[in-house]
Amino acid sequence: MKNLKSMLKSKKPLVIPGVYDALGAKIAQKVGFDAMFQTGYGTSATLFGMPDYGFIGSTETVDNARRICRAVSVPVIIDADTGYGNALSVWKLVKELESAGAGGIFLEDQKWPKRCGHMQGKEIISQEEYTEKLSAAIDARENKDFIIVARTDARATEGLDDAIQRGKQNRETGADAIFVEAPRSLDEMKKIGKEINAPLVANMIEGGATPLSSAEILNKMGFKIILYPLSVLYANTFATMNILKELKKTGNTSKFKQKVVNFDQFNDLVELPKFRKMEQKYGKSKRG
């Protein structure tokens, strides 16, 4: 498995898609991505049909991580939200996620129940309390390649300067990468890149608060992880709505024949040939 920390040291930006289930993770790996991100927004939406509003907890996060990490051989960074409690809760969560095969976490400084970073009405905890959580996460990890990304949502509540200061403090505490959530312009992103000396995260959400920009431009500003957490979720939702509307309207899906994978292609994706060979191998003992 490739090393996330070595990826952060590379001159090239690390473009990472968000996934929310094992199938999406397998597709991302097949396409060629070197790492991926388990999105809490997508987990809440697909498990419960509910918004990213504090409805999922550590159980759902860890269970989903275990399924996703088992399905692929590239690092998966997990959206750990606020850690679902205090510093001890964060310590326990990191232990569980490492055991599940995760390659790292994002840990944020919102008050619980949290909400998507591009939504209104966020609140944050004190820097002192967050430092306790971040320190617990750092102490809990046993794998030196497990990365911890410190996220602050202070831009929306305290302003950009405070968010940058929190980012600097989080780097001093020991975070491997810094994530200032939801800057409002490219000028703000340039300021973040200029003032924080650390691998930085750019969060690209279609229709979100931060303007979309290319990985090349963002990397020149100082951003190392270029995250597209919701592109797969939004694309799948769009495709599902369209094919179901067609099915409801006409009673068939022939119009979409060229826009879906076929039976054999899908079976190849989920590795049916491998399991057929296994079935034949272990079936020999029954035949004597």
C-alpha cells in the first residue's frame, strides 16, 4: 500500500475523491486514484437518507470504514467529524479506525452535533479543547504512516485570521496536514497558503462556499490535498434520478443503454471471476 506521508511530501498535488461505500471505493481504485476519503456527509446521506447534521456517530463511521478499507488496497482517510465526544473518545476512535485499516483521519473543531462545513449555523469549541483532542489522536496512533488532518471551521464563526491562527497552532501540536474549511475566495485561499507552513487541504464541493479551481493552481498556492468529497455522491444521485424518471415515464430504461455498465462489466468490477475460481478450487474436495 502506498504511503500517505510520502504522498504529502511529493511535489505533485494529491487529488482525492470522496466515497461512502465499498463499491465506490473499488471504482475509485480501478480508475487509478492513489488514495480516497470516506465522507461523513455521504455516509449520513446513504445510510440514513439524512443531511450531514450530526446524525451519524462513531459506530456508523467505524463500521463503514471497515467495509471500505477491506474492499481496496489504497489508503482511505476517514472523516472522523469531531471525534464524537471528548479527548478520550477521540483516542478510542483512532484505535478503532487503525484496526479497521484506515490510513488517516480528518478531525474538526466544531461543537457537537456538527454540520457540513459549508452549511450555516456552525459553532466551534475553544482552541484549548481542540488541542486536547488533537493531542489524543496523535498519541493514539501506532502506525507512523497514519496521518491526522486538523480541520478548523473558525472561518465562518471567527473570521479568516482566527482560522489561520488555529491552523498554525494545530500544526505546532503535531497535525500532519491543515484544513481551513470553507474559505470564500481564491484570495482567502492564497492567504492561507502563504501564512500556514504545512501541507494544506482544499475542499472542492460543487455548489459549496469555496470556488472550484484546478489542482495545479491550488498546488501552487500551497495546497497539497485537493479533496472532492461529494462529486461521486452528487453524480450518482443525478444518474439515479434520471434513469428512475425515465423508468417511471416510459416503463423501460432502453434510452439509457449506453449510459450504464452492463451485467458482465459490473461483475468484473466486483471480481466475480476471482470468486468463481475460488469456488472451483474449494469445490474439488467435495467431488473427492
